[in-house]
Amino acid sequence: MTLEELKAKADQIKKDANAVIDGIDQNEMDEDAVNWADLSCTEVWLNLDDDKPSWMITVEEASPDSSNLAAYIHNELTRFGHDVWVRCEW
């Protein structure tokens, strides 16, 4: 992939992640500590350290322990064709 294609992929991942976040039913995610008013994907990273490059996103305004939220976003992003590791932080 060219640099422009990688940037476009990152932009699409961020757009799709925020669409997933916007569609979450807060009542179904009440186990995790989340600031729903400001929850969003703020960063997309490409990890080139491994044999196979991998994508990671940062979702801000959720506890780093928000495993249910992270798993939900990851699973929904696979429906968009993205294999992305999700990291939550305040």
C-alpha cells in the first residue's frame, strides 16, 4: 500500500469506529466505566513491528479496563472488514 492508501485506510477505520460508537446502546454497556458524552475514536495506529502489520485504535473517555466496550467495538469493526485492536483510555 502507498502512504496515501494507508492514510485513507486509517481515516476509514476512524470513521467506522465512530459510527460504531455512536450506535452503541448505553444500557447494554453499563458494566464499563464510560463517559458517554465524549466517547470517541481519537487515534488510529499502524503497527509495523510484527511480521504482519496490525491496526490499533484509541477510544478516549472510557476506562482502560473497559473490556466489554473494547470487545464490542472490535467485533463490530470486523463487520466493516477491519481487524483492529481497541485500546480504551481516559
